[in-house]
Amino acid sequence: MPEKLFSGGRIRKAVYDPASQQLDLHWDNKSVLAYKQVPGEVFRRLCSAPNPATYWEDRIAEEYPKGQPMKSGAGGEAPRDLKDLFGGD
């Protein structure tokens, strides 16, 4: 799944799923906004924009329906112990 990290600005990370055309934006305040039906070209332009937050505001925020953020890893939670991490009894 393509992912872009941003070093400055309000958007810290963008994750795009080409299969479902979902774009998840991770913000500096730890929130995640998800958008559905986003074409791959929009993700590519966001990644190359001089100011990604302005691009989001102008081209994404009101153009695409919101969705639920994708789950990261195994349910988004860290394993509690080695059995959860590696399996076994």
C-alpha cells in the first residue's frame, strides 16, 4: 500500500489503498481522516504538492466522501506478550 511521510506541516502521513481507492490522512494532532473513491492521481498530486494541507483543503476535503480509517497491522493494537506476537501456547 503506498504511503508518504511528510516532515513538516499539519499532515504527517498519507496512506493510499489503490484497491479500495481509500486515502487515510494522519495529522499532527494524531487524528486520522479517511476519504473514499479517491483516484490514484489525487494521491500522487497530494504527495508532490508544495503544501499538502492546502492541497487537501482545495482538492480533497469537500470532494470525496469520508470513510472509516483503515486498520493498521493486526487490529491496530500492539501485541500484549510474545505469544500474541509469535503465536503458540
